[in-house]
Amino acid sequence: MLALRLARGAHPLVQLRRLLVAAASAGTGFLLLCTLAYAMEHPGAGAALRLAWCAAPIAATVYFAVAVARTDPGTRPRSGLSAVGLGPVRLMLLAAISTAVACTLGSMLALLFFLHLRGDVSGLPFDGAAADLLAARRPLPVAAALTLLALVPLAASAASAFVLRPVQALRPRSAKATRADADHGSGAGTETGSGAGAAGGPEPGAPAPPPSGLPWGVALLAAGLAVETYASRSGSGPRTAFPMPGSAEGSPAGVLAGWALTALGLVLAGPGLTYLCGRVLQAVRPGAVRLLAGRVLQEEARRIGRPLGVLCAVASGAYASIALYAGPRPEAGPLTTLGALLVAGCAVLTLATASVEARQSRSDTTSALLRLGAPATMLRGSAALRAGALVAVFGPLTWLVAQLAAVPLTP
């Protein structure tokens, strides 16, 4: 009940993000139900391969749901909540419950729409419009349908609970950290930067440590492109074809495995590239705007770097798909289009949500700068400079990876 009360009293933008999670869950649930209908008409290995194609929309939906849960103000730790029984563990459970409620709502909408198109629910427009495609002549296995619809809510709630777990609350703090907090609270070591450094505390304004995934990301990116090129030149036969849902043809499994490695490499390299953007902005005697933009990018590298890498992977995959279907092959079916729209939409919305989370995390710093007399134009210029630096780095990288990934797929 408490989770429902927090959800009901949230800001309209927070409600909009939850509705978007429900919409993404509905689309993914409908894809899973369509896969079940295909398995009812065509039992065999083809149905299992079509179900494997739903892994990408499921992952994208869960990733977006976790990003929304991280930015939910109703589950953010605040002073005084522990006194009324809302500690970090309880807030984590509330976030998981809120995510499960939103995803379950989407799954139920998907089931209702699926039954309506099958003709099982009458009295609405387009009743039974897709009866032939959705195996309306066969009874729907209720247990299998509910199991598939429960995948997204269970995975999203479990992932939200894992990401928002109270790590600091579960580990006892060291005596050195406690003394440092006491000194900070009493005002010790805050007079000058040199005093803080002499006392052994952190240097004011020191940049965050660089992420460690850039070398692995570059290695996986190169390995994925190599696997994709080798698989395309080895003449994969029909046995290794991986049929796409809603399309009669398939793609070689080796090419798809290479693209998966390429996408994983982009995701791992995203935080490191974002951190390097921040370092480049601060090079060669930076001014106040460049220094602020660079430090913010370094602080937010882990938060927005992975969504940027996911978006680059989706964009490169979309370009490769366009090159694939530009040849003499049949056009993509409606289910393939729906899955692609789900993955692309969740990637864009996840990046936007991560940007909102980053803005919330630096709200105290922004307020302090404004109190100190920093002009608003400097903050806007810093934001524009950060966006321009990210576009200048990730834009050409996405285009290059897309070109290299599309070469083996062109006829």
C-alpha cells in the first residue's frame, strides 16, 4: 500500500516515466505472446529461435525500468525516513515493488490486446483482426502465457533491487572514514586546499578516477567486427540461419554473434570514452566553462557512458539492418519492426533518464555555483559544450562501426 501511495502522489513527470515503462513492458509482452502463438502453429526449433530474438527487447525494457527506478524521488533516501521505518532496505523494496507494478500493468495490457486481436475478447474495434496470425483456432495455454508475461516484471524488479541495494548500509564503516567525517563536520581541514591535502583528505575538486572498461570494450569491438566479417565470408548455409520474427528469411548466426560482441564492446567502452571527453575539454589551459564541463563529464562518465554506448550499439545495428533489407531479401515483418522500435525507444529513453539522474545528482553543486554568483549563461554554455563533445566523439564512432558492421551484410 505504501508503494501505491508513493506512486499516486508522485510528480507528473515521474508518472510519465512509469507509464513509459508500462508501455515498453506491454510491447515486449505482446512480442512474447506472438512467439507463443507461432509455437502453437509451428512446433519445433524455429519457435525457440523466435523466442531467443525476444531477448533484446526484454533486456532493453529491463534496462529502461532500472533507469527509471534509479531516478524515482519516492525511493530516494532522505533524512528522517529511517525513524519511521523507511531505511535503505525498505526503500529498495519499494523501488522493486513500484517497478513490478508498472511492468505488470504493461503485461496485462499486452494480454488484453493479444486476446482482442485473437477474437477471444469481443465488443471492441478490430475484434479478431489477426486471428489467423495468432493461432485463434487453437486454445491458448494459460500457464505458458502467464509465464512469459511474468518474465519482464520479475527481471525488472530483481534488477532494480540489485542496483539499488544499500551497499554502504551492509558494510561497516572503517574508523578512518568515521574520523574523516567527524573532522569534516567540525570544519577541520577545510580552510585551504593545501591544508586539506596536508591532512590526508581528498583534494577539493579532484576528478573522479577513470573507468576501467575502455581496453576491454575496444578489444570486444574489434573481436566482434572480426567475427562478423569471418562469418559472412565463410558462406554460412541455411543450417546456421537465425530466422527473424515476422520475416521468412534469417541472418547467419555468426554475423549476429559478431554484432553482439560489437554491441557489448560499445557498452563497455562508453564510460571510458565519456571520461576521455572530459579530459580533452580540460586540456591546454582551460577556462571556467571548459573546466566545469570537463569535470562534470568525468564525474558522470559511469552514469551516462553506458546508456550512450547502448544507444551507439542500437544505432549501428539499425544501420546494418537497413543495409541488410536494402537488398533482394524480403522486407522486415511487423514483429521485427515492433522489436526494433522497442529496443531503439528504450535506448533513447534510458539515455534521457540517465541525463535526468545526472542533473539531479549535481543539483547541490549547481545551486552552490548560483549562490556564489556564477552566471546562468556559464552553466548553459557548459551543458552545450558537454553535449557537443559527446556528439563529436560518439557520432563518428557510431558511423564508423555501422559502416564496418554493414559491409559483411551487403549483397
